[in-house]
Amino acid sequence: MTPLPTAPIPWSPRADASRSLSDLEIVGCKSAVAVHFSPSFSPIAGLWGCKSGENCPRRGRFSLSTLQVRQAPTHRALHGSPGHRAALQPGRARPAGVSAGPLATGWGPCPQHRRTLAWAALVAALAAVPCLPEARAQGAAPATPPAALPSPPGIPGGSGPSAPVWTNSLGMEFVEVPAGQFTMGGPEHPDVLAKAFPLLERQRFTELTDEGPAHTVHIRQPFYLGRHEVTVGQFRQFLAASGHQPESVADGTGGYGYNPHYDPAASARGDAFEGRDPKYSWASPGFAQTDAHPVVNITWNDAQALATWLTRTEGHRYRLPTEAEWEYACRAGTRTRYPHGDDPQALVRHANTFDRDAAPLWPRWQQHALTGSDGHAFTAPVGRYAPNAFGLHDMLGNAWEWVADWHGDTYYAESPAADPQGPADGSVKVRRGGSWHTWSFYARCGYRNWNSPQTRYTLVGVRLLREVGTPAPAPTTGRPGPQGQPAR
């Protein structure tokens, strides 16, 4: 196995910034396969592979949760010939002929991170990526990645920062999320959470029963998901074209908003924001927004009305994602607390949540703010933070996102394995992802929150899903929050 010349994978600064430790890159052919880490550790160079190198047709990217491989600075790559697969088992010697160069280390546990490589999954992936030219020469059909893996991002049929973007009549951008499977739910042990979030009382960690049990979910069909949350400008276009009146306006009670003179401690419910009040609505949340910011103060019913109108006018089926589809898209192949990893403080580089910019405005909760700055005290224009591996921005933070499901405390224990739709009925709808005002503990991929379908709040917005294929008939027309966000 000979290292390629010094040519690294082309990598733009923005694309590199979007990479997390959960991203792996597989470059392969029948004679040599390399598993190469592609996070922010740079320069990225020294790949092993076929002569096609970066242009190898079987190049793909697979996620950490699939291969269960962990990164350490001294363990940047694993490689081996599929012909020597047996030598990749724990306790075996490195295969004969494999270079012992700087990227050839890591044939066992990483001593620095105390994490073990799951060789069986790695070998399965290596065996599945023969080089297309060699496969054709032997008269064999080219192999494809295992069916359980998501389609590789950034190549036809996959997603990712370089995936094609489809834009609808309102300027909403959508990327395709491939079919696949993932592990949904499963809260961490309270002791682990207490160590990660030492300022929170233990009761918060023991009241996450609705996040369990962890269970495997199969998403059987690909779908298009909004690349961003619906923006103020897009929602304004919808209202002008459809004549829809948002509930905060239609019922005359308004919404919630930020008032610097409002004292949460003086309110009956201790709510973080003033309301309901007719002066607050989707157009007036109490802080400045442009058309590029996520729309907030919209109800679940408003979100349904938007999806119904788009379905009727465009001929494509739009809807809210199910809770399972949302978490699958958010995790994008990871199994960590956040798509970027487990570190709450690193959120400032990946999402707009409650940080030191917002903390001075809420002294009551400032001890729970992240110590760093994400650059925004209120909402941020959509897309300001790097996308996840599926090419989706702001899946955590900026605005909570309504999903289709009713909430059920025990639903995870009884839900079907394939395409769960949520309970048949209920009183509150689920919202996911956290917002610009959400503490890092509540901005986890697996955290579930909920409110009534009529709730309008200055932290809650929406992201739409567009189904692939023929549209179905158009749809017909909480939980106490972590920071003074009771059901409303």
C-alpha cells in the first residue's frame, strides 16, 4: 500500500468548519481501502487508496454511529486491504505490507480517549467498497455500502454540504435526507449528566423518562427537509399569497415577546417573556429580525396551514416531519449528545443557544449560559452556523421546531420500528431542537418538549418536510419549559 502523493482532499474553510469528529471518509478500491478522518484536524493528507484517489467512484462518507470509530490526534486513520480482513481483529498483528506511517496507527484501543474500535463494523464497511474500475474488469457488479448505512453525503443520492439543493416557490431550500436507520432516544445516566451539567439539580436528569428506552428506528423512505428553518420573509410571503391569518392575530390575544422592563420573577408563572399580548406576534417578537431570521410566535396550526397551502399550490406533499424523522435528520449518523460531540461549551461554534451574549438580559439564569459567544443574543439569520452531515443548518438552537407528533410519555416503549408516526391522539404536540434562549442541557438531540397546538411563543418556529414522489392529499387544517416556558 503506497501513500498517495501529497495531494489532500480539496476542502474549503467553510466545509471544513462543518465537519465534526463524527465524520469519517472512506476512500476505497479492491486493493487498498483507507478510513480517513475529516474533522477540523488539518491539513488533511496522506490518504491510501487507488490511483483514482480523490475521484474514486466508491468514495463515500459514513458516520460515527455506523462504524463506531473514535478519533484521537495520534489515530487519524485506519486502513487495510480487504484481503487481509482477518488480521483486523482485536489482538491480531497489523497486516503484512501495511505501511506503518503516521496515519497507519490505531489497530486497537485509543489510550488517550479510552475508546475501542469496533472492528467488525469497520471490516464490513471495508469489504463493501471495491473500486468500480476493478469490479468492471472482473465482470462483477460494483458493490454498494451496506443497506443500513445512510447514502454517502455529497455524492448523487446522498446529502451533505455539497448535495444539490431544491428551492420551492417561497425560496425555501430543501436537501434530500436518505433512508436509513438509527438509534432514537435513550437518556444518559443521571451521573453522567450531573458531571456534564454541574449547576443543574439532579431532578432534571431523572425526569427524562420520555426519552427512553433507546430503540432502533427504520426510516424507509428518503425525504426532503428544509435546509433552514422557515424565515420571517418566507412566512410573510405565505400570508400575502394565502390570506391565512396567524392565530396570534386571529384570536386577538397576540403572542409573547422580549421586554427589557419585564421582570420574570414578578409574573404569576415566572415566564421568561411577556405575554400573551396583542403587541407581540410573528412580526413583532420584541427584538429586531430581518426576513432572513427564523419566524417565531407561530402555532402548530399555523405551521400546518403553511404546509397545506404549499401542498395545494405546488403539487408536492409538504408536512411537518415526524419526531423520528426530525431526530434522524438532526443526528445525521451520530450518537452523541449533539451532532458535533458531547461538549456543551462547543455549542457556541455550532448553534445559537443561551450564551454569554444573552445572559446579561436574564440575570436570573445567567449561570446557565455557555461561557463562550455564538455571536447572537437573540435569533440569528438562518444558516449562519455550519451544517450537519446531511447539509441541514440550525437543527439545534435558533428556534424550537414543531413536529407532527402528539406527545406520549411511554410512546418510545411501544412505537413501531419502522416510520413511527407518534400517538394516535393527545393534547400537546412535540417541539424539538431548542432555541436561542435554551440552555445547553435542553438543546440535546434527544430532548423532547411540547405544547398545545395553539401555543405561540417567541422561541418556537418550524421547519418543513417535502415528501419524495407523488403528493398525498393535503393535510387538514405542554410540557413545562426548562426556563420559565410553561404550556401556553
